[in-house]
Amino acid sequence: MEVAGLALSIALLVFLVWASKRINRHSEKHYGYTPIGFATIILAMIPYVLLIAGFFFFQEDPANQMMSIILGAASVIGLFWWIEQHSSFGVALGSIGILLIAGIAMFIVIILASDRDADYYYD
């Protein structure tokens, strides 16, 4: 069963790369703008960072969680609006879907790459 999950993950990754290249090519040809890039993927991580922060700071004030949801939604809407202003509604819609998936994947990779349990050698 693990092999099927790995194959599905690889298929999803291949689909995301194909779809992002296709959207970028279409948008570059018609609008002169590339909506999916490293900077927009980093911007798509903002809602996830806010949601995690709201979860951790919920103990201090329950309003933190609601504020993180509102600001996370506002950042997604703002990114959608930015892409739509430079291209079209359809390109922005497809780009946001890909960016949110890529954003969560990048967020998970960054979390897993930060080795907090590393053994440090001190003299």
C-alpha cells in the first residue's frame, strides 16, 4: 500500500509541474506574465504559517485563531487579485489552486528540513 501512495504522490507532483508549465506558458503568451514562480509559492505559504501560528497562540487568546483564519483568507484573496490583475480570472483560478498545493508542500519541506534535534558538538 505504501508503494501506491508513493506512486500517487509522484503522479500528483508530475501533474502539478505539467499544469504549472502549461498555465505559465499560456499566461506568458497572452499576457506577458508568469503567475507561478518561486516568489508566488513563498507567498502561498503565508496562509499556512498564519494558521499554524493561530493554532499555537490559541491558548493565549482564542481570537488569535479567528484572526489567523481571516488574515490567511485575505492573503489568498490578495494573491488571487494580484494574479488576476496581471492575467485573467481563469489563469488566476488555476494558479491559486496550484500555488496553494505547492505552498503546503514547500511549508512541509521546510519544516522537515529544519533539523531541531541535531547533535551539536561543544568544546
